[in-house]
Amino acid sequence: MIDQIRRGDQAAFRMLVEQYGQHVFQTAYSVLREQKDAEDAAQEVFLQVYKSLPDYRSQGFKTWITRIAVHKAIDAKRRLNRRREDQMADGELIEHLPSAEEDVLGQLVRHEKKMLLEKKMDQLPAQHRDILNQFYIQEKSYDQIAREQDIAVKTVESRLYRARSWIRTHWKEEEWNE
């Protein structure tokens, strides 16, 4: 079949695509995890195969085409990642939401969890609440907290450790899954 394709037999090339199409798609999909992206990469694979067939040395065709598929999929993934980075750099944050209702539901769930967290934080002893608030909510570093409270960084670390231990002891996981 390879020799037929090299001589320009388009029917033989179509047979090759039919024979290896699913394998190439699955290989690309295993890297990209998106059907459309994997289909695009598979098309690029067969274009590359057609162009590179004169250089093919008749040694393990399936291995050869798989290697091309993996490289094309990796290239596509890099392009997609660069495009996403460029879009974020331009200030365009693209979110794919199936529906507005789902977005509202998600906001409601996040709001309820935040309210529950605030209620739980109020139950903490004051010294634990303050240190957790500064570290997790205000996102201050150990150094910042130590400077503001005029204490050693090791003291900040030990207070955070004790606060986390208190939470593990007093808060049950079931309470969060209501």
C-alpha cells in the first residue's frame, strides 16, 4: 500500500487513513483530551504522513505514524497553551459555561460555603481566628504577620500549626457536606 501511495494512488491513501485513522485520533486524544483538537491534530498527522512518505524506510509503519501523531499532538497542545496565555495576558479571561443557570447555581453554592466558613471562623478561639484570617484570608506572609504583631516568624508558624490542629480536632468533615 505504501508503494501505491508513493506512486500517487489516492484510493490507497484513503485506505491508509481508514485503517489508521482511529489509532491516530486516539493517540492525539490521549495527549490533548479534547475531541476537536484531537481531530485537527489527526488531520495534521495524515498531511505529514503524505509529505513524509517518500522518506519512510519501511520499518514499523504503525510505530512511525504513532510517533508522528504524538509529536503533532504535543505541538498542538503547546500552541493551545500559548494561545491561552496570550489571551490571559491581553486581559481576556475566557470561561466556558454551559448555561447562565449553572453559573448562578455555582455562585449560590460558593456564597453558602463562604457563609458557613465565616460562621465556623467565629467559633474559633480569638488567637486562632486572627492568625488564620491574616494568613488565609488576607494572604499575608509569615514575615508580614510577624512584623505586624512584633513576634518571631517561628511564633507565627507555631500559632498557625496550633490553629490548624484545633480545626482538625473540632471540625467534623460531615458538617461541610450538608
